[in-house]
Amino acid sequence: MNHSKIDSLSFAMHLHLATRLSKNPLLLADMKKCVDTWLKSEKCPGSTGYLQQWLDAIEKGPEAVISLATETSEQGQVLRSCSPFGVIWTPKERWEFIRQWREDRGCKKI
């Protein structure tokens, strides 16, 4: 799968998760824990600025997080690459979404 399709999948995943977050704002707590853990680990110092943007949005509330997650700019693409949204669904849910997304587009593999 080329970068364009990967970016498209990432955007679709974030749109899906944004809907979930809008229905259950309490999920922000899990996202905050995730970002806090990543920031404390210092394993990805190049991502600190992006993680801080996520943390700032989380502290503002679900609308700010959803706006950041669904931003269509290049900056939005970069932010989705280090997004804490993954903690609000199970691996099974994630893979089912990917399978369905690929099937809908005739993609053989990622």
C-alpha cells in the first residue's frame, strides 16, 4: 500500500474514533494517560512537540481533540502518526476496521 492509501486509512480510522469520542468524552482520560506515558518515556524525543499538541487538545476537551484528529492539512497527517486515539479501541476492533476498509477499496494488503 502506498503512502497516500496509508494516510487515507489513518484519516478514516481517526474519523471513526472521533465519532466514538464524541459519544463518550470520558475516553479522553485514557488518551491523556497514553500521552503522559509517552512523554515520560522520552523514547521519541522528536515527537514531544506533537504529543504536547495532543495533550493541549485533550485538556481543552473532545471538540479540540476531534478537530486535531480530523485536520486535513499536512500537519494533521503528522499528528495522526503519533496519535493517542489507538487506546480507545481494542486490537480486534482496529483490525476489523482495517479489514473492512481494505475490502471496501479492493486493497489486498497494507
